[in-house]
Amino acid sequence: MTDKARIAVFISGAGTNMAALVYASRIEGCPYDVALVASNDPDAPGLALAAAEGIATFAQSHKGLTREAHDAAMEAAVIAAGAEYIVLAGYMRILSDGFVERWAGRMLNIHPSLLPLYKGLDTHARALEAGDSHAGTSVHLVTPELDAGEVLAQLAVPIVPGDTPESLANRVKFAEHQLYPRAVADYVGRWRDPAALLQRVRALALALPETDERESHGSPGFRVGGEKAGKFFAYFADQHHGTPHIACLVRTGSMDELLNLVESQPDIYYKPAYYGASGWVGIILNRPGVDWDEVAQWLQRSWRNVAPKRLTRLMDAADAF
Ligand code: GAR
């Protein structure tokens, strides 16, 4: 398995952002490859460039098709190309809700304004009209509501005297060509970024009742039961003792359970040095496709193993039914 993420880029026009994404992907260390360039316009100039670069292309005009049928054709091409993410780069079609929901968290867009300002069309004319000092660009996750998903990155671009919507659009594109490849790389590379992984583990661990965070032997640890009597139920381990793993350590029920997990699912679990004997298992987080619901369940179980009776009693009662 290559550890590069495969992205499909959707375009409708010139495709200069697509080109920026492609060339960034050719620089060593880029965490993604462009697996497909797809368009709703068979004459989109970007398609020829993609083809010349040896990238698979797909074009299907939306004319005469329902929105769902057109989206389905585009989606089939994405799946055939083995792409894990869809990156919209000047794709001027609204996508159907079903399609957006299926790709939730795996579809990004670049929009030529400083969101939440100026969603939709004619962003540059509106920024000029409003007398703004700056225009800009935003990269965001795509959600069913237009241009309203979480903003991942932004760059502001000054408006200069005499600007027209066209001159401003061109200047904003310089910024977009820098921003988009970086934002896509950061996003698809998150699964191996220790800071991002710790943030997720922390959010799940501290969402459990009466928990706090305390460092233990240089690692973030999570405890339950209060300041004095608190017990650790999880640790975050960043490539400890020569392992390549970034992991969340939790308590299993027993040494047998730990060994079983490690033997049957070695891609997911390992026995951490110095903790193993007491049944602590490492859940490997720096791999694609981590099931975060499962991590949350492990944290809850581990929490329950050491939480004081007054906290677990209610849960035990609920389980008895
Ligand atoms: C870009 O400026 C992008 O932000 C904008 O279209 C342009 C595409 O240029 N996207 C939108 O307006 C989306 N609503 P390109 O084809 O040269 O990359």
C-alpha cells in the first residue's frame, strides 16, 4: 500500500487550481497523488493538461441529466480511480445532498472569498462593491449548505485602486495556488500528525465524566476520579521506545485479551513496552481509516475499569436491563 492519499479533482473551467495541486503533488514529500481529474464540461481546458500529465480524466456533461444522475456518473469515476478524497477546484455545479453526505469529511472546496463573507457567486464584484480593503480565498469542507462547511485555511489578498472583478480574481488565484495544495496536504496528512491525533484523543477522553489530563513520563495521560485519587485510564504515545506508532493506550480486561488483540489484528493493536504486563494495549492511530467510534468505545471501557463506583454505578444499572 502506498501511503499517499489519492485525490480526485473536479473542475469546470481553466483548472489553474487543479494544475497547482498536480505540480505540488510532484514535489517530494507531498502526501497526496492526483488520481483523477473530472469535469462536467468536456471542453474544460484543464482536462487536456491533466491528460498531458498522464492523469486519468473523466468528462460528463450535466446537460440532459438530473443532478443525481450526473453526480452518480462523476462518483462512479472517482470510485473507479480509487480516490479517497474529492477536491473541488472551480467546479461550478451544486452537488446533491446524498452525494455530499456520502463524502462528508472527504470533500474539500476552494472559494474565492474570506468566508463567511460572500458565499455563492460574484464574490469579487461584491467585495469591490462593499468597499472592502481585502478580498481572499478560503478552503473548506463541503457540507450540504453552500459554502458553509468548516473553514480549513484562508488567505487575505489586498484590493488595490482600479481593481475590477477580473483583476481581483486573477490576484486571488495567485493566493489560491499557494493555499490549496498546502491545505489539501495538511488535511489528508492529518492522520499522521501527532498534534491532530492528540487533539482527537483528548476531546474523546475529556468528554467522559470527571476526567482530567496529567503528564506521565512525558506523555499526555488521562485520569478519572479527581485530583487526589485519580487513576489513569488512557495515555497518548507518540512513537515511544522506537515504535513507529502514534497510539492511544487503554486498559484491556486481561493479559490474554491483550495478546489476542495483538495477534489477531496487528495492524491495529500492539503491546506497548513497559505497560503490556498490566494489560494496556496500544491502538495505532497513525494509519488511514481509524475507526474513531471504536477508539471512543475503548476509552469508555478503560475509563469504566478504573472509575470510582459512584460514577460507574449508573452505567452498571443500565447494563443490567
Ligand atoms: C477559483 O478562483 C475558485 O476559487 C473559484 O473558481 C475559480 C476557478 O479557477 N471557485 C468558485 O467560485 C466556487 N464557487 P480555476 O479553474 O483556474 O482553478
